[in-house]
Amino acid sequence: MRGMKLNERFKTTQVHALNSSETSGKRNKACDVVNSAHKIRSFLSRSKSNSKSTTTGIANLVLPFQLPSIATLEPCIEPCLKPINLVESLAELYHRLERCHQSQKALLFVEQYSLLCNLRDQKLLRRCLKKARQNSVDVLSKVVLSAWLRFERREDELEGVSSMECVGGCILECLKVNLVHGFSLCSINDRCQCGQETKQETNTESLCLPDEEKKDVCFCIGNEEINCVRWRIAALSDPFKAMLYGGFSESKMRKIEFTKSGLCPKGMRAVELYSRTKRLDLFTPKTILELLSFASRFCCEEMKSACDAYLASIVGSVDDALILIDYGLEERAPILVASCLQVFLRELPESLYNSKVMKIFCNSEANERLAIVGYDSFLLYYFLSQVAMEESMVSETTMMLLERMGDCAKERWQKALAYHQYGCVLLERKEYNDSQHCFEAAAEAGHVYSVAGVARTKHKQSQPCSAYKLISSLIFEHKPAGWMYQERALYDTGSETSFDLDVATELDPSLSYPYKYRALAKVEEKQIEDGILELNKIIGFKLSPDCLELRAWFFIALQDYDSAMRDIRALLTLEPNYVTSHGKITGKYLVHLLSHEVQQKSQAECWMQLYEQWTSVDDIGSLAIIHRMLENEPAKSLIEFRQSLLLLRLNCQKAAMRSLRMARNHSSTTQERLTYEGWIMYDTGYREETLARADRSITIQKSFEAFFLKAYVLADTNLDPESSSYVIQLLEAALKCPSDGLRKGQALNNLGSIYVDCGKLDLAKACYENALAIRHTRAHQGLARVYDQKNQRKAAYDEMTKLIEKAASNASAYEKRSEYCDREMAMSDLDVATQLDPLRTYPYRYRAAVMMDEQKETEAVEELSKAINFKPDLQMLHLRAAFYESMGDLNSALKDCQAALCLDPNHTDTLDLYQRVQKLSFQS
């Protein structure tokens, strides 16, 4: 990065930690947009005569915070790697993983993490980090990846949990194991032994000291003499051996002058005692630091390693680490430095606000100092930079960490990522010229998506024609992607803009900007209802705060304040600190303004409404009412837990985990806290830890949630008859415990599913009917499955039709109903499912399979490729690989298998296919 000759402001030793003013502008803000008069003003100013005063008051308060115009709306450049062909990139990465040395594997899994960040699948990303930690060899990688895993779980938000706590937890995050160099094969479910170890007491009286040895040499320091055993001192290092037994004059001396050695008399006595006992627990930390310095000066490698390890073991706080890291760096003690870094990293994000800590990482000599112990690491700064970017995209700390990350980058993908993210931050800061240089450097490193950043910065510098030509050349030179057409639309004129955005949506329906643009265009033509319908299309399958916010403004324009309030509350569930209208008003304040225009409900009325929303499968409505309930009863763990379950259903994993953490923090009993902790462990991939917490909770007090949690975890595998029977017992025990109808309906639904798997159809039917009796609408799907198992397909079809009619979100119901009808009707249902939710993969696979049956091989591959281009799914990659194999295109089949195994290396069907294709390739 320094070679780019960017602003020299980061070359000083002045270090600024993040502050509250910087964090107020998190990256959840929309891209900055200038104020412009908008037709929303006229919509808002129209008030009905019977509520003129209040409505006009709301309008006057809201008017300053106007909508963006379509001329200023723009998508953000995403701060992550976005390969031009993700499948090929993953295939090539898997190929390298198969053939690399163990020492290279951890960094390859980190590279995989960076490639998959754009998919925003938190479970998949955590799996990459776990595999990286599992395959780590060096101490620093273990420390960084362990802290990264902890940060992903955001344990810093759990009350009463120390960052340095390690009592029999997962071995991948064990503080002691991290500081041991070398590869150790272990499972992610293996537990460390920290909680089982008993602390050794220092007992000097029990020491068996070989006092009978003759002390035949005396070291004189000042006026004091320290008698030592010559051969034991000589054994400390080769220099001492040469001095005491070699050709030096000291070899014949009884007394040796040692005043200028830099060691005090007390320190020399410690050296003497260590030479005989090899123990350090007899000394104070200050003395051990003196021994470390002595060992470094006189090349006493064994003593130095022992001091390094012992000092590392006593680092217990940030204050300790700030003191000891300087000693570690000065004396080149890598384990001590790693232990200090471990404390800083496990305290993230709080460490970002500590100027002393940031000075260690950010000042101009940071890399040089860490390089002393070999810790000038890309991985270290990659992690630090990601945390800083989550806290604030525009802070000085973020800038400096990204610069250090670029300094440490060695491989092309590392440089591309560092330059690209640096460019994104500079773009947010409106430093367009420097941003352009960074994006150009990233593009030169092979990251094609960074060209979009170059185009954007040119556009910001009044070069729209140059930006247009740049993106057009991309479309011409590469296989077109949705983001290319989306970006070019910013520089188009007239009807070309709409054309490019329509193509962008066709290529990648998950892009939100085209929907927002089309919606605003309709509103500017005074077609607000049509604008809302346009936003409904994407909100129906992808819940994003920016689209919810925009739709809320449209509802305000129609004076539909109930709907606006619903969207703002749902938005705040996703992002509690969301700032609307381009950073001018908080979502919480907008709720306050709208509360004057909506009917206030008691908690009992809210529960009744929640049942209604849940019954109609209105997930956004349910989020909103739960948000209102938490206003009525703040810190109510039961409601926060319900919120987390709903967010998980909506695939909002980060928000769901936040709600789970809040539920855990606000739990009133130990058994309740253990249950919520169990869900946190389960959702972050620690199955055994989950079961342990569920068992402890049940031991304290039998409860619905503890039994349900244990049953859910055990059922998440292929169950044998004995295991199925046990899960049934757990669910039955759960149903005997007190709970509300919402949760009991889910338990009945799960119990029915187990009964179907066991072939107990009548029992399953009874469960589903009981669930429906308490208005668990999704039980229609289970009942349809029972009818299908009984060869009553018409009844199954009718049951799914009931679900479609009741559910507000019914894409999955259309998909499921397709299984219970003929091919033509199935195709029709799946087309509807794709229209409602284009991210569902089963419809593409079904249509592709039909095409293969009709011997339309090319069309079948194209159908899968269409979806794979914006959602590389394991099942679709496996199916396309099988198609390629049948067509004789073994090279393409191999690539798809490798990409699929990159997503799930243990997928049995893909492994079998991969081995078969490899064998065929070898034979040919």
C-alpha cells in the first residue's frame, strides 16, 4: 500500500482509537444522498379533514427527511471479494486444498472464507473459520482464528462471561492450546481440559534440591557473591559452556566478575536455582522477566523458552498484556507476544477503543515490531480490519488497519482484498481520487469487481462517460453478471437505465437496487401503490433494512401509518440502531413520531395479534408486534427468544443471534439461561456443547424449552429407530411442560415429522391435527405428507392448498404442493414459487430434471446455471455435475464437484460422483 503513495497521514505515530462519534455512522447507513425536493412533499401535506391537525403535525416533522430521487439513489460497492466466476474460483481452491502441505491449509480456508463472504451465509463462513483453526500449525494463526470464532459468536455481548474464560469449552478456542505450536488433529466438538486441571501449589518445603552438589564457581555482582554449580551453569548455553570450560580465563577462576551482566544479585540467585530445579513458579513475574532478558543475552534457549511460556500463562488482562508485550517484543519472546495479542483480540471490539492497544497495531512501526517475532501477519490484520469495518467504515482506525493489512499482503487475493476494502472505505469518506487508485490496484491484482469501484469514483469526479465505457467493456469482455448491468445503469440515460436494471434483476434477483429504483420511479409518477408492489417483490424473499425503510416512507405518503409502523419496527428488529433517511433521523425516533397516529395496544392485545400474525404466516407482521411487545416489557427473555426464532426462519442469522444473546442476558433463572446458551452454541455449530447445556438445564428443572432443544439437536441427524424413540420421548416430555400454543404447535409439528419417519402415520396425523387445532398453520404441510404416505395425493394436494390460502408467505407452500400433482401442474406451481422467491433452488432443479428427461441437455444445464450464477448451491452444483458427466463433459463435471465439496467436503453423493469422474478422466 505504501508503494501507491497515498496520503501520508498514517505514517505518524499518532494513533486514534474509535470514538462514539465515528460509530454513529455505521455501514448500515444508505449511501449519502443530497437533499432534493420530491413529490412526497405533496403526498404528505394532504390530510383528511377529520385528523388535520395531527396528520399535518406528522407531515411537518417528517417533511425535512425526504426520499432520495432516482437521480441520486445508488447501490454501495460491497467490501468483499466477488469473483467473476465463483464456481471456478472455488473449484481451483479445492484443487489446491487437496494437494497442499498441512502448513498451508489454514490460510487456504481463510481464502475460502473471503471468497464466500459475498454469499452472507453465516453458518458456511463459520465452518470455514473452524476448518482454518482446526488445520492451524503456528501459534499466531491459532490465536487469531480462535478469537475470530469467538467474535463471530459475539461473546463480548454475553453478560458475566470473561474474555479469558476457558473452563472445559471447545478445544478450538482453548487459551492454552492456542499457545502450543504444531498441528494437532482434533474435532470441533472436542473439549479442552482446562476445567479439569487442578492448580499446582508452589511448595518450596517439598522441593528436593541437590544441595550436596559442590558449588564450585562464584559470580560476583557488586558486593554480593552467588555460589553456583559450574557444570549446571555451563549447561544453560553454549556461551556459558565455552566460558566455564573452554579456553577463556574464566574457566580457571573460582570467582567471576559479573556486575556488568545486567543482572541483579536476586536475579542471579534465580538463575542458580533454575539451573538446578528447572522451575520458574518459585519466582515473581518481575524476576522471570529479568531471567528472560538474561536468557536472551546469553543464548540460554531452554531457559528463554521456559520464561516465554511461563510469562505467557500469566497474562490475564489487557493491562497485563500492555505491559508484557513490550518485554516480549524486546526479548523476541513469541509465545508471550502471542498471549498478549490473544487478550487484545478476545476483547474485540472493545480493544478498538483503547488507544494504547491500537498504537501496538496501527503506528508506523507496528509491522516492523511485530515482524521481530514473525507476527507481521496478513491474517492478524484481516481479522482486525473486519471488526473495525463492522464498527465504523469511515474511522481513522479502520483506515490504518487496512493499510497495515495491505502491507502484510503477499498473495494476489490478499492484495486484491486489501486494496478493494481500502477503496470502499475511502469511497465512504468521499476521498474519490485515493479511492480510485486503490480500486485500480485491486483490479490489477485480478479482482474484476473492483472495476465497478473505479467506475464509481470516476462518476463521482464528474467523468460519467468514462465510467459508462469502463463497465460496458467489462460486459463485453466477461460473462455478464447482474452487478455489471446494475452498475452501468447508474451512468445510463433514458430508457437504457430501465433496460439494464431489468437485465440485472434477471441475472441476479437478489440485488435490491433495481427494485428500489423502479419503485421510486413509480412514486415520482404518483403511482405509490405500484411502487409498494415493486418493493414487495424483493421483501417477500429477502428482508433488508433499506427496502423496508423505503416502503415505510411510501406508506407514510399514503397516510397508512399502521403499515409504516410495521415496517419500521421490523427494520429495527434487524438493525436496532438503524438511521433512516440518509443519516438524519433514527428509526426509534420515527417510531416515536408515528406512535401518535397508530392505536396503542396492551400486552394482552399484542399476544392476541401475534397469534393472528403467526397463524397467517405473516413474518414481518410478527416481527413488528414482537418489537412492540418488547417496548411494553423491556428485557423480557421469553419474547426475545421468540424474536430469535422468527429471525432464524427469515434467514436473518446475525439479528437472530443478537436476540438470543439478549434473551440469555435477561434470563431470570439458571435453567433458562442454560437453554438459551444451548441455542447459541447450536447455531454456531457446537452440537455437543448444546446437548451438555440442555442436560444441565433439565437437571435443574424440567421445562418445555430444555426438552425441545435437546430433541431438536438429536433429530438433526439421520435417526435410527432407537434414537427416534428417544426423541419422541423428549418431545412428549416437552408437551407435558407449561408453554404457550405457539411453541406447543411447533413441538407437535416436530413430533409428527418423527412419527412419519418411523412409519407411524396415524400418530403423526393426530399430532398435526392437534397442532392445527391450536392454529399452527404450517402443520398443513406435515398433514399433506401423511396423506401422501398413505397414497392419498389428492388429499395431500388439497391440504397444501389450504396452507397457500392461509399463509402470507407461501412460496415454500407452492413448492411443496408441486410434489402432490402431475408434471404440468407441478411446473405451474414451481414457476409461481420462483416468481415469489427466486432464491429457492428446488424449482430450478426440478425444471432441469424435466428437461433432461426430455433430452434437452443444454437447456437443462442452462436452467441450473441461471440460478448457480447468483446462488451457488450444493445440490444444484451436484446435479449439474451429474448432467455434465452424462454429457461426457468430464472437465466441467470435475469443477462442479470441486466447488460443491468446497461448500461441504463431507457430502457423500458428491464425493462418490467426484471419485467416479476422476476415474473416468484418468481412463480417458
